Amino acid sequence: MPWCKGGVGDAGQKHFGTVVCKSCGMIYTAASPEDEAQHIQHHESFLEALRYLGWKKERIVAEFWDGKIVLILPDDPKYAVKKAEDVREIVDNELGFKQVSLSCPAKSKIYLFVSNEKMIVGCLVAESIKQAFRVLSEPGATGQDLLQHQRAWCCSTEPERAVCGISRIWVFCPRRRKGIARRLMDVVRSTFSYGCYLSTDDIAFSDPTPHGKLFATKYCQT
Ligand code: ACO
């Protein structure tokens, strides 16, 4: 998968005659009792997967007034890695990443934003990388164009040095625009490489969704 500097992508399709649950993201027909029952079942298992009970030796890398960020490494106890994998599956589902494996699971670091209500409301998967391709700016493209998938983005063909690849970044829908993604990024920059604070230039995003690109453009100020 290519890594892009300066921004990367969300499913923004319109669904006619259907409802999209703002929490679990399931698309269903509200008028159909069968669909509604399926939605309730999916909704509950979705929230269950995001429930975070914690463990004694959790690695808290930041604390805030509204929650904390926990880092999970590949060599952590199985139960911690399993929790991180369960959340990654939810994220992959929402991003439409079907069976996209991590380029190097043994080197990936998973950051979870846990709310005070003990729920995982943010997830970031970071991987070690060596190079990335800069997203070229498109004169005249608006945020609306991006969200409606009206324009594709192009990348330079010249690789640039990069250190950290953000392979997934996701925030629980009802908690978006509260700085959770920004805080996850800040923490990655200070904890990903021991002893150094990464600049936004050291970071690249994998194939971004429109929301991801809008976020990355703002965060990286590109
Ligand atoms: N539209 C426009 N600007 C945005 C958007 C958006 N949807 N989201 C973030 N920004 C910009 C804003 O300038 C925002 O600051 P403001 O709220 O003060 O205006 C700034 O980025 C910081 O935003 P945060 O609040 O930190 O971002 P949030 O916690 O809402 O998370 C994210 C952003 C992760 C993209 C979220 O919308 C999301 O989970 N979307 C669905 C999943 C997705 O598409 N993830 C990206 C995939 S790409 C990849 O994983 C590599």
C-alpha cells in the first residue's frame, strides 16, 4: 500500500430510503422490523467491542480531562493485543479495508483513546516506514469536493524520507471534531521513536479517505 504525505480518505455515499446509524455505521431500512432487529444486534456487539475494561499493566501514554491514550505493542500480553485487533477490525470495516493486512504487524503500534466512560472512542495504527509520496495540491478543490469523492488526489512520483506511517486513524462518530484524532497524532509524534519528537514531515498516511485527507491537511498544515 502506498504512503501519502500531507493527507489521505471516508465512505460518504448517499443511501436513499435507508438509515445510516451514526454510532455503528450500519445501513438499514428503518421500516423493516427484520432490518431493525439486525441493526440492534449489530449495534450492541459494536458497542461491546469498544467497551474497555482495562488491565493492570496498561501503558498509558497521555491523560486528558475527557479520557486517556493507551499504547499497545505487538509483544504485549495476548488479551491486550486481542483487544487492539478487535478494534482494528471495527475500524477496517468502517473504512472499507477488507482484509488489508498491516505491512508489518510485528512493528505496528496501536494507540487507543479511551473515554472516561471506559469506551474506546479513537484508534490509530502506526507503522515504521522509510519513504512516502507527497500528495499534490489540487488548485480549486474544496472540502465538499473531497467529501463527495468528486476529485481523486494525485501523488508525486518522487519518494521522500518518512519515519512513521499512519495506516489507520478513526474516531467514534459521535465523538468527532473534539480533537481526539489531533491528540492521538500528537502522542504518536512524541512516543513513536524513542527520544525524539517527530515532525509532521516524518509522518505519512496510507491511502486516505476524504475525512482523513481533510484532517491530515489541517493537521500537517499542507
Ligand atoms: N471535515 C473537515 N475538516 C476536518 C474533518 C472533517 N470531517 N475532520 C477533521 N477536520 C479538521 C478540522 O480542521 C479539525 O479542527 P476543528 O474541529 O477545530 O475545525 C481538525 O481537523 C482536527 O480534527 P479532530 O477533531 O482532531 O478530528 P476527529 O477527532 O474528528 O477525527 C477523523 C478525524 C479521524 C478523520 C474522523 O473524522 C474519522 O474517524 N473519520 C472516519 C474514518 C476515516 O475516514 N479515517 C481516516 C482514514 S485515512 C487513514 O486511516 C490513514
